[in-house]
Amino acid sequence: MKIIILSPNYPRKNATMNGIFIHQQVKALQELGCECHVVQDYNWFPSGGLHKYHSYWHDGYNAYNNCFRMVEGITIHPVATFIKMPNRLFPDNYYDRLAKSFSRYIKKTPVLKDADWIYAHFLTDFAFIGTKVKELTGIKLASIARGDDVHAWPEENPSLLDNIRTVFLKSDLLFANSKQLGIDANMLLLPSEQQPVHVVYNGVDLNKFRPVVDGLEKQQLRDKFDLKADKKYILCVATPVALKGWLLLLDALAEVKDEISNWELICVAVNRSTSDALNLKTESSLRGIENFVNVVGQVFHDDLADLYRACDAFVLASYNEGMANALLEAAATNLRVIASDVGGHSEIFVNSSDLSLVQPGSVSDLKIALQKLFSSDLDKPSGTRQMVLKVGSYQDNARKILEKFNQKK
């Protein structure tokens, strides 16, 4: 089976962690015998060095050079998209432009034109583009909801609801990475527009993300990251934007700062230059907790498993998720966990002595959960790994996707 992947999030040379969880699922599909190809867009630019004379061309030049051609056996196809300029005289639609560019490329590329499926990620943008590509190429379309495309983006821009309606109408298969996310997507639509949505979790690598063996291994891992033996560490891995609950977390820590003298928050947050990016160091200083917060920036995925094991607990206070991958990985390493009760988190996790699900947006709930953590016996083994086993591996969930594809032949 040949599958074309449409996704705005996939690793690039300057952002190797971008879409890493989507890549893991695609890699699992290929390991099951599928032939997977990822299509990435970039702005068209003229040759001969002329790209330096226009910012649009310059952006395209940089984007093209940041495209991989292969990632762990998955072929990447950079596809140029052309904007007529000056665009005030030649207005066009972003979705139509990408759909036409992708479709032309697919139809003229022998290895792609006979694909069995388009697998498009995020309902409001690339899945919507996928509906147009399906019309132009005749290739069946599977679309998957992943989180912000159902919650954050339509809330900011209600016109995107029309994109979701179109995706539900024209997709051959609909997926979501949690049961609740599929329910939430359908709730955005009229009863007559609702469709069955199949649940496919991303998965978690239970061999890579495993509990620490003993105290010696934990100390070796702490030495690797320059962490102190006599301190306790709570880890948060999330994009540095308000929607991920960073400000809530810092507010809650500020309220209990008299109780955290022996604790430190480690912030793993990729570098982000967009206007919504938070400066976590500045925000910590404003709350007087800069001595308890360590902003380490990006940690590559291969090292992240070691960092989880070097820490004592994990927290994620996000306002919405489908199913947070970092939360799954943290639980797989048997860390104690605090997470907001959003998306599909309650499908997998239950409140216990080792895990607290808190109401999203509630500083008081987060404060109570932190106090519970600080007073817990960390020498007692945690039980969070047992909860995450039901998610399954990337391969387990790729099999579910493949089964649905085969049923639609």
C-alpha cells in the first residue's frame, strides 16, 4: 500500500523535532510494509541567486534548503507553491494554491500518482487541502484530528468550522488521536453532518521510554544533564505558548514557592520566534521564582527519554490536547504526573496517589496537585506506567490505521 502524507508538521533540518510524533507513526506504517511519502511545501523562488531580491523568494529558498529528502527511510518531496505578485492584483486562496501545487506534483511524479491513500493531518488546514487534492487526483483521503485543529484554531477563527464540515463530508476515513477529540469534532457540526471517527492514539515507545533501573542509573543520568543529587526535579515538555499552560504553572509555583526549596522545574521548550512565544525566564523572574526554574530549551528526542528518567515528576497544564505525547512518554518512564483533564487524558489516566488530573485553567487545582506531589513519598514506586500500557506502541496504532485502510479498498 502506498500512502502520501500531508502535514504542516514534519521534521525539517532547522526543526528536527517538528512533527516528530507524526513521523513516528508514519515510520511505523512503513515498517508494516506500506510505502510512505511525505509532501512538504515551500515558496517558489527564481534561480540564479535572484531569491535575495524579495522576502517571499528568500523565505522559499530557506524553506527548500531546510527540507530533508529522507528521514529514517521516509521519502520527503519538497513541492514549490507559486504566488502571483504583486498579490494585491492577483488574489488567491492559500488552500487552493497548495492543493493545486500538491496535485500537479503528485500527478506528474510516477512514484506518487498511483498512491492508494492520502493521509492528511489537522482537520482545518492540511486535511481541508487534502479534500481538494482528492478531487484533483482521485486518491482516497483519510483525515486525522490532533488537538488544536478542533479546539484552539476554530475558537480563534470560527470560519475554520466550514473547513471541518468539508473534511467530514469528503473524507473516506476520519481519525482522531483520542476518543474525546472525535466527540468534540462532531459536536462542532450539525447532527446531519456528523460522521464516525475512529480512535488512533499516536502510541509510545515503551522500550525507549522506560523506568529508571536503580539509583545508580538515575545518578548517572543526572550527571549527564548536570542535575544535582540532592534536589528534586519536575519536568514540563511543551511548546512555549500560553495554550500549553505555562503561565498557569508558573503562577501556581509562585503560590507555593515557600514549599519548593528543594525542587526545580525543568522547562523543555523548543525555540520559537512567533509573536505568541513566551519568554519563560522573564515570566519566572516576574513571579520571583527564577531560582526554581531552569529553561533548557530544546532537547532532542533521543535524549529526552534519559531526561525523563533523571527527573522525579512531570507536569502539563495545557488548556487543550488531543492526547499529549509528552504526557504518555513521562508516564511510560513511571514518573509521577500532574496533567490537565483535557482531550483524551481521562481515557488513559485516573487520579491516584501518583497522578493528578486537574481542571484546565485552574491555578488553585494546580497548586493543590503540586502540594500533593511535594509531600509524597518519592521512594515508593509509581504506577503511572501501568496506566499508559493501554495506549499501545506506534506499531499497534499503525496496524489500526492499516486495518481501516484495507477495509475501505
